[in-house]
Amino acid sequence: MSDYSARFAAGEPTVDLVDDLTDAGAAVRTCELQFLDLGGRNRFSGVIRTVKCLEDNGLIKSILSTEGAGSVLVIDGGGSLRTALSGDLIAGLAAANGWTGLIINGAVRDRLVLAEIPIGIKALGTNPRKSSKMSTGEIDTRVTFGGLTFAPGERVFCDEDGILVIG
């Protein structure tokens, strides 16, 4: 896996990593959902942490307030586009605390400002409506969306072509 991390860090795209994994007979795990690239970086990778929540970003803010150490927070918001699970304040907090990216099965807000923050953000869309702050949900459990299960501790690679997970 470290070979893939080094190759990705050197600029190799996910399509080449997928081709090599397929040629080697490995099970290739990619996300079928078509996400928008909304952060200041389109390429990012890291160890997965997860949150499962619905229209409530209390847990998201709590986790992103801690040291990220280059991790990627995968957020299963149930695909809801009714409220935003992140905006400029939460994304800025994540970047300041060393997170490399957010993958959000849901919406964000502050699209123009997010594009200026040095963090990768993949989300389904945007909505200006705030989410609740009740801190309901689950942390660091397996989450599944887009035909892919994301497990804490696995490594994710994201670029303009999509999302690849290697266990």
C-alpha cells in the first residue's frame, strides 16, 4: 500500500493505480457516485475516519476539531441535500487541524470560499441551509454509499477521476 501512496503523492492518477491493481488481480474498490470537487485541492489521500449522521454536523465539527494527521473524514449524510454538513468554518477548521480531505455523501455550503481552503472536498452538491447541531450519529463505523464500503483505517485516494479505497 505504501507504494501506491508514494506513487499517488508523486502525481500518479487514480486511473493508473486502478489499472495496476486490476492487472495484479486485486479487487478494485471505487465509488460509483459522481461527486463534485469543491475544495481548494482536487487530489488528496489519507487514512479513513468516518461519521454517519443525517442533517446534523455536530459530530463532524467535533472530530475535525482534533488533529487530523493527514486523515480523510468520510461523512455518510444519507445523500441528503436538504442541509449542508460542512461550510467554510468547518472546512477551515479541518484544514487548520491537518486533515487532508472530506468526502461528503450530502451537501455543503459556501462553495466559493471552500474553493480557496487548502483541503480536498468531495460532496454531492450545495445547499445554503445550515444543519442541526445535536451531535447525533456514529463515529468510526463502516459506512457504505456509492457501492463502496469505507472502513476506518483503510486508505482512500481521491482525484478528478473519482475515489479509490485500498484496505
